[in-house]
Amino acid sequence: MTMAWIDTISTRLLEWLTSAQALPDRIAVRCLTFDASGHIHLNSLDLDLLMSVIAARTDTRWLLSISNTDEAAFTAVRDNTNGAKDALLSDMRSLRSLYPLFKGLDIRLTSASNSTHRLAVRDLYTALFLQYKHAYTAGHFHLTLPARLESECSWVYYSSFVGYFNTVSLLFQADDKMERIESVLREAAAWYPPGTVLLAQPGAGRMYTSAGVSDVPFSTAAGFLLGTASCADGQPYAAFAGHLDTAEYRTVLLPHVYDYTSGSATLRLHPLVDRDGNDLTPTAFHLLIIMRRYPPTPVAYWYDSFSDYSALENYNMDNGEYGTEDDPDGESSLHYLAGKGELLYKGRSFTDFYARLVFLEPADRTSNFGKTGIRCGTLYVVYNDPYNRLEVYQGPYLNARYLLAAFDVPLERTDDPYAAPHLFNLEMRKRGSNVTVYYGGRPVITQTVSATSGNVGIVSDYTVLISEFVIGDACSYDAHECIQLDLSGQSYLLGRVTRAGAAWNGSVFTLSGLAEEPGSRSVALEGRLECLSQGTVEEIVCGLNAPLTVTTVDSGAELVIACLGDSCGCACLAFRTSLDLQELYNHAVYDLGIGGLALDGLGTEDPSFWNLV
């Protein structure tokens, strides 16, 4: 479940709302306010510009958002001063007829009221809910509340709102820590059904610099949290500098001086201080890099996970019997292509190619044995059961007469293919008159074959379950490893795996041999955080500026932290990437059971960040 608030309307936003493949599940337009008289007014937002978009984009639920103009308006309505609350409720009943395209209402009030007003606020919210539902039973009623613990509550008291909303969002600040976010969400989920609670991210943030603390607009806050402000093509960062906190004797991270446009930062290290308060100014720092790297994968021309029966329309099945199959007990979301015979991809004919087939044997296998694998023209690369071996054939038939090579391997079987599948990964690469077959990520068969070409596909003597089929390039694969960091006049190329037999053109490696050299597959790059030591940096002096520039070499690599330190302590430069939002979102949704995510201020930043969730 996703939600957004629109605060401003721009030409770019209207274009995106019109053309986006998918919009947030709910969009609240902050166009209505009430004053101290209680009457609702349309603010400066030009709602007419949105009407054609709202009428066309029925794939999202559009909400009117009402807020108070100031504290005096909230107080007057809360206490029904001069009938302000009555006026507000009366105006609310007319919203459906005035704005018929809107199918819901968002109540977003702000106040400095103290805890003595909890009952009055409860009565206000429940009256708003009942009046709106009386006029529009099917309307969606959403509450936007400040994210507070009950021990910190003033006018917001979670238990008083139980049953008087459809969904509720808890709006956090840009610099709230994960521990605080988790504690607030857990407390809210104890009162409300977790599926109705949305984690809401900020409309503004705060920047901590050497000049002090200042408020920043959403576009900057989103740049820190979401990576929408990019310092390099395809690689979002936000920079922090740090110093040692003598009271805690630990490194404190603070955003320092950072220029998104130039992709540079200025780092000024404070002198390190020991427990007695004496300065420890090192003459050289040790540089340690923490980064996240992703594995090189073959350039895929065609990929299929067979999640839908319509995928079979892309194949020729003249000599095959195949269909999609889901867990018959409904206990797993896994699905497979199930069948036997030939299934050839009809998109194009291949001479050189890479192919990967991931399959397992079904649990009901009895006396049927045979071969399962990949075919191109007269070339077959298969796994032979029950002989437990990989085989290469070339000829019109799969029989011993045309067997060219074999390699013994095991195949684990499973009694429950949906709950506990044992997948078998068959990989091959054909280049010219040579074929390489891989097992466990390493080449185990290299075989010369006659010239052949044709459609590439799947072949099996007996019924198997197939979870993945890939056709790719024969000799190229992407690299996602490397970032360049220039610090105080010294340049560091971080993360590149040393390779032989592969040419690099700036975007992909092209293999000069039949198979990858060992370095291509022996280095595990699986998206985990890795520490890379870069030795000593000689030109950084405590108290003086140290310029930093970050350049993305491979767009898939992400620099997380750069640490400068000696035996006395460290100063850190931390880079927050777009993964921060996804990790926070996944934690809230999967660990806490929260219903989804809401983001404030759609239209004041690049809306493409919605693709992250």
C-alpha cells in the first residue's frame, strides 16, 4: 500500500501523473483549509489543473486533504468557539457534491495543544468521521498523525481514534532514527490493525552543517533519504562528516558540506581527543571503504520465470507438452513450468549464445528416467538421470551414438518441490565451434562441435518443473563493482576485480576466450556490504579542508561508508543510498506488519522515486 500527498502542482508533475505506468494507491491533494470560523476554503492550489488527470487515472483513489490554517483555527474548532466546529461539520457534508471525483478524505491537523485537550480532540475526530461517512458511506477516511510515543503524546492519543478511520499514517521527521521509527510503529500497531497503518516520511528535514542546524525543503530531505538528488549519473549519495564525541568517546556523524551538482564534498576532520582531553592529531589516516557490490551477470536477451501461462505464447511447442503449475495446496507462492518434450523460444535464431536453465524433478517421479537440458539446432546440453552426469550431444537424436562429452554431477531430489525445492542450475555458453558447460559456477566441460544455429529452448524426456530460463550473450556480461574516490588529491579505484582475458569498454566486459577466467566467477559479489582497505592517506590534516569527489564507474556499485582513522579512533564519511528507503520499508512491512508507505510532498521532488516501492 502506497500513498502520497500533493502540495504543489507543476507541469512536470501533471505529465508524470498522466503517463506513469503505476501511481500510488492513494493520492491526497492538500487543497482545503479551515480558519477560525470553521469554514472550509480552497487554498491557492489550482485544483482545476488536476481534474482531467483525476478523471483519467481511476487506478488510484484520490483524497481531499483538509488541514487547519493555524493554531487559532484548530483551537476554535476543538472548543467549538462561536460555533466553529458546527460550521466545519456542516461544510464537510457538502464535500461530496462539490468534489465528486474525490473518493476519500485525509484529515491532517497540526497543533501545540497539551494533554488536557485529548477528550476534545477525540470528539472532534470522531465527529468528522461520522459526518463524512454519513454523507459518503463508501468514502475512504484517512488520518495523518504526528509520529509520537504515547509517553510523549499531548493532544494525540492513539486509543481515542480506534475504529474512526480506514487508514492512518504516522508522519516522521527526516532525521528520525530507525530505533525511534520502530518503537512508534510498534506502539501504534498495538492499538490499530497493522495493515491500516502507514509509515509516512517527511515533508521537510533538517541539515546539520558547520554553520549550524537549518530546515531544508522536501527535495533535499528526499535526496538524503531516497537518493533522488544524485551526485553522479545513476548513483545517488548524501555525504556526512564526523568527529569524536569526547563525552561518549565515539565518532559522531554529522552532515557537513556537500554539493549534489558537482558530486563533491568538503571534509574537515576535528582533532581526536583521548580520555584525558589531550589532542591526538595524527599525521596520516588509514582509509577503509565499505561498499555494496553486485555480481556480474550475463547480458540477458530473454528471461522467463513462467509466472503466467501467457508466457508460453513466446515458444514453439510442436513436440512438447508444457503448462504452468502452482502449489496445489496453496501454501506457497512458487510456480513452475511443468511438462516434457521440446519448448523452443521463437523470438530469434542463435549461433553464439549463453543459456541457463533452472529446474527440479517433481515429487511424483517413479520409474521415468531421462534427460533434461538445453537445445540449439543439433546441439544438446543435458543432465542425464539416473546417471547423474552432464552430457553434450550433437546430432538428430539424443542417444549414445551422438554423445561427445560427459561430466559426473549429483542432482538432489525433493519430496516437497514447493515448500523445499532442490533447484538444479544448468549453464552453457556456445561461441563459434566451442561449447562450455558450467557446474557450480565453474566450467567443467569444454567441447568442440560442428557449426550449428537455430532456436534455443528446453528439452526433456520426462516431466520436470522449471523455474527459470535465460538466453543471453555468448561473450559479454555487465560489471557492477567499481567506484572512484578522489580524496585530498589522491585517487582510489575501489572494488574492481582483477581479470585476465577480458576487455573492458566502460560498460561491459567482453571475453576474449571461450570461458571466463577464474576471477570472473570466483569472486562473490552478492550485494552484501564489503570492507576494502585502501592504505594510508598522507595529505589530510586535522582542522583543514580535505576535498572529496565521488565518481560512479559501475552504476550497480554503491559506496556506503568511507572511514578515516588511526589507532585512536575514526572519522567517517557515510553515503546514504536509495536502498535506505527500501530497507526501511521492508523492515516496517515484513517485520512489523505495517500496511505500507506514505510520502509527503509529491511534486516538489522527482516523482520517479515511487519506482522504489
